[in-house]
Amino acid sequence: NAQAYSIVRKISETGSDIPWIPKEVKADGTLEDVTSGRFFEFVNQPNEEQTQKDFKEVSFSYTLTTGDLFWQKVEATGFGISELKTWPSQLIEVLSNQNTPLTPSGYKFELDRLKESFSLEEMIHLKYFNPTTRGIESLRGLSPLAAAWLTLSGDNQRAVAQDSMMKNRGAAGIFTNESELSLTKEEQDEQQARFNKLIGGADKLNTVIAGKGKGKFLQLGMSSGDLEILKTGIQNLRTLCNVYGAPSELFNDPANKTFANQKTALKAFYENAVLPLDRRLLSKYNSTVVKDWSKREGKNYTVVQDLSHVGALQEDEKQKAEKDKITMQGVAVVLGMPISSEAKAALLSDQFEFTQEQAEAIIAPAGKANSTLEILGSLSPLL
């Protein structure tokens, strides 16, 4: 289905463009960039065939289409995880025992004669919540496409109907003779040529066929009911977009296509369709793969999203400047109040979301250098 494909592809490509950055958590809780070493190389290229972007795009696509994601941990002897590979989730069976049917016991991949089994320790399984009986029995996640199956199936049928209409419609109508007198073959050909010249379209689409005798036009085109079937494509698009949390304006929905709406839609696309899945994958990645690396190397590693390059998520500069101006005015009012320093610090923390340390730094004792206040003063003539 072209509409489902375009939605999944856009979410997957956009999500894969958000870098995962390796960090080391220091004893004081601060994060330090990891810029070299085996862990750094692993995060940026999890296996020989895939870069981080390739790995994330495939991971997004499998999760969005099947509701499941399977990562195979390839371990080097005496080292731990050395590679992380994705497997086609539609070809993986989750195994269980008769005694514990709701608990996975392993995994099996099968494609024609190619078969391979994996233990629980070898495979990482991430899935969407699936409350259906089939989902509980199969231990599989719920695919968004399965949830929207009726819409997806209906849209496929609409596309088939549209294709059939265009193929079989041919001429738009017949101009024929109502009298008892018939045109000669030469006269009919001449009339046909005139009609083709005046209103003929590509091939026979929308042409009018000239008949014999007195003129009468018989409509052969689509009925109003046929046209309504074609219009359901937009509603199907909106339903599929809702399933994925993606604004339909970004997928050629004719409604609300102004620049302002597009800008708002792009931000909503990140916040509702891309980032939640990226955080879900990253959380699983940190709790399994990164945890293993930390244990092996005796360090406290973590991997974080880098959203600094995503323009749609950055605060509008004009709004930020206005917010800063209001904050500076408020700070000036608080500093001028005839109350104790402790009360001023409490107000700054409560009203302007400064930390206690920041508030105390702003309210420095008289005669003591106050670099924080000087910086604030450079931003606002009120201080």
C-alpha cells in the first residue's frame, strides 16, 4: 500500500537521522562524551553491514510494520557483545513450552530451507503491547497495520478500483445518430476527426466517439458513486496517519497546507510519531546492550539522543527572546523587593524555575562579585 509505505518510510528515515551519542556517566553524575575506543566504534557501527543510521532505519521499519523487533547479540569469546544484528521480524517465531505457554523459551527463524534457532540469551525482543488473544498466545506485538487492517484493506481495494476504472473506462461517451438517415463512412470519419481535435485526450481517455446520423451524446464516464470511491483515499490516509501519530498534512492531505500548519505539523510529527519510538528503542538498547558493555569494561556507559540538529524541535528564537525579556524583568522586580535574600531566592526558584544554587548566585551579598548577575545585566538594561 503506497500510503502506508510513505508513512513508515518517513518515520523510519527521520528517526534514523537522530544520532545516538555514547556517553560515560561520571561519579558526580555528569556525562562525558565517548569519542574513541571499542564502545564508540560499536555504537556508530553495530555490525559489519550496517552503520548506526542503517541499523536504526531497519529497526524502525520492522517495529512499525510488524509490531516486533529482534536484535541478535553476537558475542566475541571472553569479551561480550561485539555485534548487534537485526532479523526480519515477520519470519521469527517466538517459542514457548507447554508448561509455561506465556513465557518465551527461544526463537526460530525460517525462510524456505534456511532455518536457525536462537536462545533467549542470544536475542533481544522488543514489541508493542498486544492485548489480543492471538498476541497473547503467539507472544508477539501488535502491528499498527493490523490495528488498521480494515482501512488498509479498503484502501488497497480503492486503488484496485481506481486502476480498473482508468483501464476500462476508455472513451468518455458516444455521439450518435437519432435520425433514420445514416452518415457515410467518410462523413463519420470526418466528424470523428473534428471531435478528436476539439476535445480528445491522451489515448482514448476523455475522447468522444462519433456515431452515425442525428447527434445524441451517451455518457460512458464514471458515475457520482464511482467518484466518491476515489475520494475515500484521503480519509484512508488520515486514518493510517492517526494510527502512527503522524499529521496527514505532511503526506499531501489537501487540508491545512499553509506554512504555519506545516511547521506545526512537523513538530507534532517528531513529538508524536518519531521520538516515542526512538526513546523506546534507545531504552531497550541501554538496558541490554549498553549494560553489557559497561560490565565488560568496568565503566558506567549510557547512550543518549542528540536532538540539537532538529530544527522543528528548537524553540522559536523570537519566542525565546520574549521569554528571556520577561524573565529579566521579573528578576529585576524580585531583586528590588524589600525582603530578605532567602525570600528573594525562594521567589526566583518558584516563579522562574531557577535552581537554588542559581538563585543564590543571582542574589550575591553586597560588595561581592556576582558574575551571574553581570551576565543577566548584559542581556537586559533593567538590571
